[in-house]
Amino acid sequence: MENKHRLLQAVLDGLIRRYKDRVPDVALIIDAMIAEGIITKEQDIENDHIAFRTLGVPHLGVGSLEKVFMYYGYEKRDYYYFSEKKLNAWWYAPPVAGLPRIFISELRVGDLSEGAQKIIHSYTDNVKADPVDALDLDDTNAVDHYLHSSSWELPSLADYEALAKESEYAAWAIYNRYYLNHFTLSVHNLQEGYNTLEEFNAFLERNHIVLNDAGGKIKRSPDGDLLQSSTVAGMVEAEFAGGDRKRIPGSYVEFAERRVLAPYRDLPADQITAAHRREGFEAANANKIFESTYMEQAGKNVK
């Protein structure tokens, strides 16, 4: 088991390394936190969860990607359904404390229009078997390469734009594949003055970080114990089949505050652990967080 934890850490490190290269806001936020004395080094940050987007077609989707992380010890937990965005999603608990939760969503391709389905299948039907089944999961270099490459051909700009008119999630996934959609900074364990999402958002905006305001800048679960916010996705220069180029939404950064559950609120602060805080996710929150990559939000990021 110790060996699998080591392998998992190598895979997670590879994901975060490439993600940081694509999301300049990560370095801006970390530098600002260090400058303000919130943390002394990047490793002080607690990663609440990371997230992936997939296409629900044969040999791909959640059923394929989850095999990677379940091999390393992640356990599948709750299911979520997003009717408006035509998505399924699950979250996965890490094998050891200190590692991020994983959230994997999947586009319900069969719920799209016939035209959108045809576009997606024109790329994914070439995948005749689950690529993960042929992957040596003990070879972390191979896994890292797989998570940052594609099992289908580069889409054309015309197909990308046609999908985006119906589902911006579909367009994002057909181009970005399994690139890390976001990582999530936990705020509740930060020092006083920054350990609520309201305070931390104020810090972010003082440092010119643009936040997703779909449904409000802070998304609150009905029980009030899970609060989430996010940046808007940075725009990346994308090259499509045939050499066409366009700036499109890439990935973003999320922030989470998991409040102490009611039975434990009288505990001294130094006795509170993750087990005393709100666990899991909330569909209504995630529904609006998804829109961090929508052009209505991402278009606000002019950096």
C-alpha cells in the first residue's frame, strides 16, 4: 500500500505541475499569500479537491478515468446529477489524510441534440477499447502522459464552436480532455482574518483576482456548512485541427470553506479535525462553479 501511495503522489504532482503552467492565477494567489504572511511556502496550502471533466461515451467517461484513481486507493462516494447541464458526477475519498478529494463529472452525451452527439461521436467513436485498461498504472510517467494527452483527434474550430453553442462543458472537454479542471484551496484552516470565504475572497479581490459571480461569488450549501467560490478561467491560446487558433477558457482555481458541524462547534479550535467538518459536495454549488469556464465568466479575465 505504501508503494501505491508513492505512485499516487507522483501522479498528483504531475497533474498540479502542468495545471500551474496553464493557470497563471495559481502563482499570483500563492505569491500574494506569501507576501501577506498568510503562508510561508506553497506547501502550506491544503488542497481540498481536484476535478476532471469527461465525455460519457463508450470506453471513456467516469467509468474509465476513475479506474486510475481507484487503483491508487481512492474510494467512490456520492453521486450527483445536473439536469440543466446534462451531467453526472461522483466524488472520491483519498486513501490517506492530507490528499485531495477527487470530483469527476461526465457529460450525458445522449441528452444532447442529434447534431452535438454526431460531432462528439465523430471523434470518440475511434476509441474502440478503454485506454486505461492498456495503461500500466505502476508507470507514473505513462499515467502522467495519458492524463495530458488525448484519445481522440484534435477537434476543428468549427466543431468546437458548434458544441459551445449548446454545451460549453462539451466544448471544453472535447478540446481540453483530462487536463485538470481546477484545484481547490481550503480556507478554513488558514489564520484568523483569512479563514472564512468572505474574508479570503476580499483578500483575492484586493489582489485583482477575478471571481466567478454566477449565483453570487459565494455558493452556499442549504445547510450553510459548505461554502465555495472560484476564479474565472484564464483564457488560453488554443490550436485546432487545420491550424486555426482561438483564445478559449482554460482552467481555474476554486476555494472552499468546510464549516464545523453543529455537534462539534463547542470543541476547542486545536481539537477540531477534518472529521468534525462538513464532508462531500453540494450539487447546487457545483452547478454554478462549472460556469467558471463559460465565456460569460471567463471573458472577464483580461490578464
